[in-house]
Amino acid sequence: MRWRSPARRSNIGVMKTRVFSAAAAASFLIIAGLSSGSLGAGPEAPEVVRVPAGAFIEGSDRAEREYAYRIDEQAYGHSTTRKQKWYENEPPRRQATLPEFHIMKTLVTNEMYAAFLAATGHPPPDVDRATWEGYGLIHPYKRSRKFAWTDGKIPAGRETHPVVMVSWHDARAYAAWLSNTTGQTWRLPDEQLSEKACRGTDGRYFPWGNTYEPKRLNSHDAGPFETVPVARYPEGASPYGVLDATGQVFEWTSAANPDRPGRYMVRTGSWDDKGCGICRCAARHSRPENIKHILVGFRLVRGVK
């Protein structure tokens, strides 16, 4: 959960590596979930799902927030989220309208990210001990090691896990590369796009409805307390078919926190959370733009300016 000391921004050392084979780049085509019928996606584009144009209910009301606090209290045995007013920054429940858009069906995986690194020489996901400890997180540095890329290589057995330890800037760089590679426009979703893709049109609390069901997602309630391969929880898909729509890892958005410069909003909860009020589609908080966290990954939308 998030009762942690405030993260302090650090200058993360740039590690230059090109230790990727042509096979690693080619593997992107396999793991990206390619589909010749992916709504016009090119042969090198990840699979997407279509979210139709139209109205949807965004935000939360008092009843939803009270439900979130209550399930947190039941799980943790204390009222920290309520006392710290975690969910009071959510927009009021209201109707909004969005154009049609397409969003990645799965989170960006380690193997998808490897193709980007192989093509660009961008630094792989990792931080040194001093940088990690400077974040002020409750997770010890040792816990981050299984997610880090040693010598520029994907951690063994985690090819299809969501990539983590990527900053907001890393996610944006991946989007720019994918746009250039495919000839399509890819970017981080804003908060409204992310929320509609998660909950559909009817304002449900979770992708499946208004009752929290731990077996439908990767959270600390019923999960293994770490990432798992993407698409492991099909029963937790959103109304549009977005997989890991909540839980697994928080997802970067394009939305800056207007009250805290240098921070961007993340959504959807993570494998570390239980309760799980923070796993609701309307829940939101911000993280420093340079943090490379084991709880944060991303997915992109296509064709939205």
C-alpha cells in the first residue's frame, strides 16, 4: 500500500547497453500478441482492443469511496487509507464523453520492451542501491533485484511478465519508438481513457462489477506477491477485453499532478495491494516522473492525439 515516506527524486545513472541479439528483437513479434485482425494494426504492432465512442461514467461518489475504505480496513485491520484520505482526490461521479480509441490488450511485457532496447540502446530497467533507497519506499532494495535486468538481460522466466522499473520518461520513449516503427501514433493514455477502458460505461467499481473479487486479479489478497505473466486472469478482463485491467502493476498515464510538479498519475492497483480500494477503476495517485518502481508498468493507446 502507499503509506510510505515521500519519494525523493534522484538522478538515475544512465547505463548504456546494447546486449540484445536479433532474436530478442524478433521475439517482440511473438509476445506482443500480434493479430492480423487487430483493427488495422501493422505486422509489428501489439494487439489492441477497441473502446467505442460515447458516454461513460467516471469518478466516484461517497458510497463508492466508503466501500473502498471499508474493504481496506477489513484487509489491513486499520484505517490508514481512510485517515490519510486516499480516495478523496477522485473526481466526482459524472458522465463524460470520449471518442473511439484503441488500447493495448495487455500490459507491455519484458520481451516487448526488449525489442525497443535492442533497437535503441535505451537503458534497461534497473537502479542502483543509492537511487532505490533515495525513493523512500517500504520495499527493500533486495526485493527489487528479481525485477532488474542484469547485464541488460530479461530476468530469467519473466519474458511475459509486465515490464516494471520503468520511469514515466522510459514509457514515453517506448511509445515514440513504437510510433516510429509502426507508422501509427502510440502514447500513454490520459486518465479518462484509462478509466473507461477499465470500467466500461456504467460506472462499475471494478472491471467486473461493484464487488471486490480477489481471484479475478493479481493483488496481495490472493496473488503470489509479485508479477505474473500477463493475461493470467482472463476473468478480470474489462468490458472491452482489456486484460489485467486492474491489479498486477500500476500503469503510468500522461496526466501530470497539478498540485505536485514532476509527478504523474498512475492507476489500477498492483500485486502489492490488498483490500483493495486502490484497485478500483476510479482510484488514482501520483508518482515521481523519474521513479523506477517494481509496482509500476504501462500500456499504450493507439491513434489518439
